[in-house]
Amino acid sequence: MDDTHAVGGTNAPEGLRRAVVLGGTGFVGRYLVRELSNWGWEVVVPSRHADRHRDMALWPSVLLVDMNRPARSDFATHRETPELTELLDGTDLLVNLVGILNERRHDGKGFERVHIQLTKTVLRAAAEAGVPRYLHMSALGADEESGASYYQRTKGKAENWVQRFGRKHEIAVTSFRPSVIFGAGDSFLNRFADLARRMPGVFPLACAGARFSPVYVGDVVRRFVEAIDDPATFGQSYDLCGPHDYSLGELVSYAAATSGHRRWVIGLPGWLSRLQARVMEWLPGKPFSRDNLASLQRPNTCSPESRRESTRLEDIAPSYLAGQEHRSAKS
């Protein structure tokens, strides 16, 4: 691969095993890339927004790759975007964390493109490049046939496809299906804390009774890393849940109070929930959508007999939510 694609360099010694992490600049990705680096992997992170993540290029054994094609007016640039098979050449491990919670429109095509088409393109390239190991991020509730939302159905379809493709092409596939993931930098509790800051004392909430089993990002990353060389995980899918279940109303109240913006959470009836989803999906960042509402119609929890990760929400969340009161006071 032409090293002019790299943002920064890599101080990886020769002989390290090589991992390519798609979605490596995201919330879970940054934790996973750091952990793989700590375990002695050379980690390649492709990104179309490499300039925003230059700090990662300074991490040991991490190579950040700019996947954008140069502008035609940029006469000083002579590189070309690497093909996937070129990027994956010599790779021992491919991890796909790419996913979206919302799409621009409301027809499922955005989810189909990101969750299914991209996954197929990537894994076919991995098979051509001879990549032996693949870890796939799915989602709790993913179900190709009966998922309640476009998100759940496309996640389920992608997961089923990678398992079949892996068996056919002798790629050892393991997929993970987490409930909502929390940790410093998350878009779950942090979003509720930010919304609470903007609410005038009352927080109207759709589907306040929806159930979740929040799982700590550190536990998710540990399960990914532990699975890499464990043959017992090949061809398997794992649900990932934290030790306790909560209602959405409980989680919102907790995030609001812990961030210093205690609010009275009021659950909305169905028709108002639908109205709230329609309104909020037009707001910047699309904090809530009709597809999110559909996903909330089913519990996002693990079965009683499932293994539970040990880290409690209450032991981690205050470390990053409590400071929001002071940050918002300065803004």
C-alpha cells in the first residue's frame, strides 16, 4: 500500500500481526484500536475524515489511512485511493464496526447501503485478499425477518450473510450483538444529558417503558479481543449485555441527574411519541426518528440465561457525565 495514504506514521516493528478496523474512528472503534495496539497488533484504520482523528496516528502501531480521493485541483497530490483488496493485503484480522442509527430518508435504503451493501463489499474483498479472521458488530434485536425497524432488519440480514459467507469461503467469523453501549464519549447517555440540559424542567419521553441492558464499552472491546484466537467462537454470535436492565425513563432520569440537570421525565402516549419522532428527526443530528421509535417497541435486553458482563453503569457513567454541569456553565 502506498504510504502517501497515511496520516502520520506508524512505529510498528516488523512481524506484528495486522488488523484492519472499519469504523475505527468511532466511539467503540477508538477503544478497540487502542486495545489492539496495546496487545501488540499493527492496526490500520481507514477513514474518510482522517484529518479529524490525527491523534490516532500518534498511537503505537496505528496507521490512519485517508480514503478520500484527492480533489482534481490538488496538483500537488499524486496518490490514488487504495482499493479494498490492496488495503487488506497481508491482513490477519478484519473488524467491521460500521453502522448507523438513522438514515437521511425513511425508506430503509440508507440502512441497506451501510449495513448490507458495504458489509458484502468488504467481506468479498477480504476473501479475495485471503483474510482468515473477521469480527462483525451486529446489534441486540437484529432480526432479518421480524425486526421491528429498518435498523434491526438490515443488521440481522448483514449478520446472517456474513456467517454464511464465512462458512463458504473459510473465513472464521464471529458476530457480536450488544445492547446499548455506554462509556466516555458515548452517544447514548451523553445525548440524554445534553437534551436534559436544553429542557425547561420537564423531559417528555417517547417509549419511557422500553427496556435496555446497557453494556460497558470496555467489556465489549474485551470480548472482541478475547475472541480473536479462540476457535470456540468461530461461527458464533454473542449477545452482549450489562448486569442490570433499566427502562428508558430510568436511564434518562439517571443521565439528567448525574450530569447536574435533574428533570421530571414524563412518558408520552403512543400518538405523541410518533409526533415527537417526526419532529425530532428534522432536528440537527436527528436525535430521535420514526425508525428509532420502531426499534423501541421491543425489549433490548438479554435473556435470563445469557451471560452478563460485570461492569455496572453506576460505576462508570458519573466519571464522564458529572463534568457536564461545569462544561455547560462555561458555554
